[in-house]
Amino acid sequence: MGSSSSGMKDVPDAQELVQETGFSAAHLLRLHERFEFLDRDGTGELRPEDFDAIRELAMNPIGDRIIRAFFSAGKETLDFPSFVRILAHFRPADKNRDRAQQEPANSRTRKLRFAFQLYDQDGDGKISRAELLQVLRLMLEMQVTEEQLQCIAERAIQEADLDQDDAISFDEFKKSLEKVDIDHKMSIRFLK
Amino acid sequence: MGHRGNICVWLLGSVLLICIVLSVKGEAARQESHPMSSSNQTKQEHSSSITGLSIVTFKWHHVETPYLILVWILVAFLCKMVIEANHHVTTYIPESALLICCGFILGGMVWGADMAQTFKLQPTVFFYFLLPQIILDAGYSMPNKLFFTNLGAILIHAIIGTCWNAASLGLSLWGCQIGGAMGDLDIGLLQYLLFGSLIAAVDPVAVLAVFEQVHVNEVLFIWVFGESLLNDGVTVVLFNVFDAFVSLGGPAINAAEIVKGIVSFFVVAFGGSLVGLAFGILISLLTRCTKKVQIIEPGFIFVLGYLSYLTGEMLSLSAILAITFCGVSCQKYINANMDEDSVKTVKYAMKVFANGSETMIFVFLGISAIDKTIWVWNTGFILLTLFFILVYRFIGVFFLTWILNQTRLAPVELIDQVIMSYGGLRGAVAYGLAVLLDENKIKEKNLMVGTTLIVVYFTVILQGITMKPLVTWLKVKRAEQSELTLLEKVQNKAFNHILVAIEDISGQIGHNYFRDKWSNFEERWMSRFLLKPSVRKNQDQIFNVFQQLNLKDAISYVTEGERRGSLEFIRNEHAFVDFKKKFGDDFSEVMPYIMANMPDNYGTMPADMRRDPVPTVSLEMHEQTMKGTRENEDIDAHHLLEQHLYKSRKQHRHRYSRSHFDVNQDENEVQEIFQRTMRNRLESFKSAKMGVAPPKTITKHKKEQQQKMPNGKSSDKAKSYHSGDEDFEFSEGDSASGYDPHYGSAPTRVTYRPGAGIENPVFMPDIDPAAPTQIPPWLVEAELDSNTVAPSQRAQVRLPWTPSNLRRLAPLRISANSTDSFVMADVPTTEQRDDDQLPPPPPSPPNRDDSHL
């Protein structure tokens, strides 16, 4: 492919990003290509509409949510470093990384945080019943009636809600998924 | 000690039985040695029978073959039973090893009786009758998701690993022979390779038998299990290829033949898998339309499963792979398509067959050892084989896992690799193949058979025994049981979506992409094609978990309710035996609970009902059955309920004709009622949990009840009275005099009893639910009531005093039982009355039959 000709110098802040996210230079390059491919009008920034071009994403029940998760609150654009930082959540955890530095994006907590914010639309740090219900509605098929949905949401909250505030805080969320191998479930092999 | 005595009895019994078998068999053998004369004899008997009618004749030859087979099966089963009875032994030594040892003993007995080896494992019997059942079961109960996510690793281990094992062993042995390590043997390179290929495969039977007891983590388990299952197919294919090469003879083999051999290897393996898939789809399709023939529904699975095996064999494709993939591919669809009972039947029957033939195989592996002809001893050959097998297994597993670990998210740890290598048990497949060797082509067949047997014994017995300590010692990650929670399930689904989306966004096709594509395809086409329309919608996992959890809740809710309310009441009641049941207000108490259960009980669980109304009917009658459950208190209460939910339904069915139960009409109604009550219960559960005030009907209803009761006291008062009385009662022990007056008061209760009608649930199932006019008034009440059950009120009232009661009550209750005769003497009047009130059960079945006819 001709892509190899576009060297590292095209990638903005390449060195820092490699440092920060742990991606290899080759990965970064590939992601940058992808970024440019998605950025059709060549502004160097992605808009939510750009993601719509990915056909498969439209079939993803929570695709919209995931797209939204790429954009920090209030912003309508996404530059390459942020794009990479988000994707860094999905790197498999690396074993020999010194603990001294700030928690990497692919740590268990950060991965969970990413999942958590898919629910927490209003950003108050809690998944309310309504928020959970919305996601459930997206993920469950049409055969499940509204009433059943409510029951499911009700139950799910009851399960996780430890402080009885009728909502799931991040800590509660984390606790309820204690047994799940997050590193396994929230990692993509080729981003290693 | 008693335990041990029991075992001795069994041992004795089985030994006796074996003696009988031997004598019968010896007789048979003797007769067989003169086939002509015996047939003459029978002819004579026939001709002579004309002259005089013999009342009883001994026709051994009519039944000889099936009889012997069955007796052997019985003996094998008895062996297993004896072994399983010694639980403290099976925790250290795996069952398979013990079964082989049993085989040794049995073989020794046969030898002692016959001085010849008359029974051994025939390869035809093994490959056509014993093996398919095991493989089908393994395929059918395969954890599919785990299997397919690890399919790559499994295939690599199964195909490359097996080829490596075969080639390395064959070549090394050949090298050693040239080096002169084994003396003078007439075995060529090709024959060594043939031997290597037959002994290369890890045996699923042996591996499963050991690993099932060890409970290693799931990745390790599926690797070992999947590998052993698939490499059986591979090894058979390999064996056939080399067998053909050996027949061709060394000089005739050129490059073209070798290429043909490799091609045929893949054709046979993948062709077999395809045959299996085809049959799997066929089964799934068939189960879509077996609703009308539910009785034989499970039969289809077995027949078609076996047919897939035979078809594979017929087309000279890999039959083992065919039946494996048949089981793997159809399990999801048939489990969804078939009736719940049929699924259960299939599962059980498969386990019966698989376990049975596994037992047979191990026993006969032991028996086969007692045969002078196969023991051609060659120390070098045997020891070297053992050594190479172990070493090459380790090398192969480590190397392949190292390659696989390069791309794995979670690498397989070194310890797991050790266990996997060490778990390379060889089994009956190797033996079966060894026996299949052609003596004319391979001069040293007996040496090979003997060596194979030694390898099997060594791996199954020694490695099997040491496996468990090794697993503990190396601290291998064990499988953990996790309780499934709703949020977890939801989140797992969400994770999958997220990963797919991220892969899409980053524009690379990865693992998740394929999984997503497959599940889409599966949902859109496979499910539509293979699943009944009615079950398709139940496929959503989150919803399934939700339903399961709800069911669990409903059960625990009832348990809880019983514990706090009626059940405790029952216990109390039981302690006083006759105290309260005289008083009407008790009915109003128990009622909501019983009533809540009633619509269920109505059709599906008479046994459960029997339990509830017991105290109000007659305790003595049921004490025997209830004693055990009470002692274990609420842990068992949960269990009990669950068990009753199913068990009683079966009991219910016994009333129908033997060959056929008419499920359709009745079952549907029962189902409907069941669902309705479940919904009701859930609703009330919800309201109780959410703190919604219970509907006012309950209070109203209660009042009505109390007004009806002549002795209508408030329940609280009654209770405080009793609780005060308790101490007195217990200090006195089980004085019958204490009971008398209350029995005396029984008649008053009886007068209004029919009105209250609570005790009637016992015969409720007999009333035809189809006729609405027949629904008795109390049932209607029940419907009302089931809406309004709220545990809180009564529970609150009771809680303060009951726990202490219970503790004290327990011992006394037992003692009360022990003096039954004493109490009984006073009781008969009540008991009889109770009997009268219960309409005798027999009359009702005819009713039912009428309605069906």
C-alpha cells in the first residue's frame, strides 16, 4: 500500500502519543490512516457525521452511544490525539508497565469508566433508572415488552445498588462487575 | 462402619453374580466346543417334546448372546456401583483407574474358570457400539461458545499435535531399533509410523473421566477436551492412511502416493465434519416438527446421531468427527425446539449411554489384559514407547502453545501447559486400533497390542492418580462458579457491542468482527431456518437471565414466605400437633400462603401442596415424610420446593396410560395457570419489595374469614397464648394428656371446615381444571388471594417469638414422633375424619379419563 510512504512525521504529536498510550509507531500510523480516511473533508477533525459513514456502526444497537463517547462533553469535533486516546482504552493490559506513572488508559478502571459513561448520559456519575432503561431499550429486541424492560432495569439496579439511592454509581458498577475479566472483554487483540 | 459393611455386601453380591455368570458361560463354552452335538441335542429335545409335554425347558441357546451381553453390562455397572460407594477411594484414585483394576479382577476370574481369554474388547463392538455414544454425548454437551472461541487452538493441537506425536514416536522408535536398543524386531519404518499414529491420540474417554473430577479452569478444560475429541478423529484418519501405506509396501510409495495420503487426510477429516454438520441441521429441522410425537422426540436425536456416525463410516470419512460435529451443531437448536421434558430425557439418556459405555470400556480394557497371547515382552520397546510418548507430548504441547500464545490476549500459563501435557492420557481408541492391525502385514502385532495396553494402563492409572495432587500442588487455576447477575449479563452484551464498534471505527477486521458477523448470520438465517417460530423470541440472553432470576426470586420468595409465615406456622403447629388446628382463625392465617401456592399446585405440584396443608389435616400421617426436611430447615426448604415443582408433575403423569401421556390439553392449561400464578407472585413480590402497600382486599378477606370462624380470635393472641404454653408443654415432655382436650375440640372445627376448605388442596389436582363450573369457591378465593399476599404483616407479627420456639421445638417434635403409638391411640377419630374429608383419590382418575375420552 502507498500508506507506508506517509511517515511518522505526518502524525501530530507522534512521540508523545506513543509515550502516553503505549501504541507502537506502526499502530499509530495505521490509526492515523484510518483517521484521515474517516475525515473526509480533510479538516483534521472528525465530526459525529463522519462516523456515520461506517456502515456497520449503523447496525450496532449502541453505536450512537459509542460515537458520543468519543466526543468529550459539549464538543462536536475530535482531533487525532483524542481519537487515539479513546482507542487506547482497548489495548490489552500490558504486564510490565511501571506503576509509577499515571494510570494508563487500558487499566481496568479506565476501561470500566469508558463503559460506564455509555450509560451515564447526563454525566452526574450515576446511572439512573431512566438511563439504564434507555440502554436496555437499545440492546434488547423488540419482543421484550416495555413492562418487562422496566422490570429488568428495576432488577439490575437492585442488584448493584448498594447504598439504596436507586441509581448505580461508578463504584457500584465496578463492584458488580468484579468477577468479569474486563481485560479480556474490553480489549482488542490487534491493538496490542 | 455401616458404610463399609454395605460395601462388603455389594462386593459379595457382585462376586456371587460373577460366579453365576462364569458357570453359565463355562457351560456355554463347553457346549460351543461341540456345536454339532449340541444342535443334535436340541433337535432331539424338540422331537422328544412331541411325545410328552415338558412344562419347563432350559433354552440357553435361544438367549445366549443377548443374555451374556446384558450380564456383562450388569457386571460392569455393578463394578461402578461398588467403586462409587467407596467415596474416600475415588477422591484419590480416578474412577477409570479403579474400573480397569476391576477389569483385571474379572479377567482373572474368567481366566481361572476357562483357562483362556474368552471375552475381550472387540474393535467392532468398541467402534460401532461403545464409542459413538460417548462421542455423541461429548459433542452434545460441549460448551459451544467456549469451544468455538478456542477452536483455532484446539484444531492446531488436535491436528498438528497428533501428527507430531505420531511422527516423532514412529521415527524415534525406528531410530532406536536401528541403534539396536530393542533387539531383533521385524518392524519397518512404516509400521513404526503406523504404531505411532494409533497411539498418538489423547483419548477423550480417559481424559474426560479424569478432568471432570479435577475441575480445572475452563480454557484449560476446553483445550484438553476439545483436543482429545478431535484428535481421535485425526488419529483414525492417520491410522487409515498409514495402514494403506503399509499394505502398499515400502517400494510402491512415491511422491504421488504421499500427496494422495495428505489430501485424503484432509478430505476424510473435513468431509466427516461436514457430514456431521449436515446431520446436525437435519436433526434441528426435524425437531421443529416433532411436537405431535413428543414421546419419541428424544429418539430422533439418538437415531440420527448414530446415523451420522454410520454415514461417516460408510463414506469412509471420519465417523468420530461426524458424530462430534453433529452433536455440537444441533445442541442449541434442539434444546430450544424440543419440549423441556424431552430435552431432559435426551440429556439423561445420553449420560446413561455414555457413562455406561465408558464403564464397559474401562472394565473391558482391564479384562483384555488377562490374555497370554498378547504378552510378547520387549522391555526396550515398551519402555522407550512410554518414554517417548511422555516426552514428545510435552514438547509438542509446549511448542504449539508457545506459538498460540503469541497472539492470545490472555496467554496460557506454563502450569496449564504442564497439566495439559500431563493430561495426555491414552485410552481405548488406541487399543481398538491396535487390535485392528492386520497380523499378516504386521508380524509384531501382539507386541504392539501389549505395549498399547501398557501405555493405556500407565497413563490412565498412574497419570490419572497423580493428576489431582499435581493440580493442587501446582495451584492450577480452578474453575470458579459465578452467580449470574443481570447487570453482568447486560454489560457483557454491551462489551461485545463496544468491541465490534471499536473495531469498525479503527477500521480493522478482527476477532470480534467475525464473531459479530457470525452471530448476525446465525440470528438471521440459522435461527429462522432451524428454530420453531415460537421459541425464537426466547433467544435473547438478557431476557433469559432475567426470567431465570425471576423464577429464582419467586421460589425464594415463597420459601421466605413460608419461613416467616406459614412454614414457621407449620413448624409450630407441628410441635403442638393438635393445638391450633382446632381453631378456625388458623385457617385464615395459613390461607393466603396456601392459596398463593394453590393454582400451581393445582395441576403441577400436588406434593408441594401436600406439604402446606399438612398441619391442618393430620400431622401424624405425614410426619415420616416431613421429618427429614424440617431438620435441615430452610436450606432444604428451598430445595424442596424446587424438587416438588418437577417431581410432582411426573407423579401426576403416572395416572395416564403407560405408553403415552396426553400432554397437550392438560399440560397447556397447567402451564397457563402456572404462568399466571407466577406473574401474580412476581407482582406481589415486587410490590412487597418496593414497599407498595398491599391491596386492601387482603384485609377485607381476612376479616371475612375471621368473621366466619366461630372461634375467631386474632391470630396474635392465639399465638402468644401458645408461646406461653410452650414451656409448660415441653417441660412435661410429650404428654399425651396435653393433646387430648384439643382433639376433643376437633368436631367443632369440622363443622365449618368444609366451608373454609383449606385442607382440600390435597385432592385439588383431581378436579378437572377445564370445567369452570367445577372450580370450587375457595379456588376463586385463592385467585383473589394470590394477588394480595404480603409477607410483611404476618411476618412482623411472628418474628419476635418464633426463632426461639423453633430451636426448642425441634427435639421435642422428634420425641413426639417416637411416641406415635401413644398419641395415635387417642387420635383415630380425628384421623378417620380427616380421611373422610379427603375424598378418596381413586375415584377421581376415572373422571379424568372420561374427560379425555
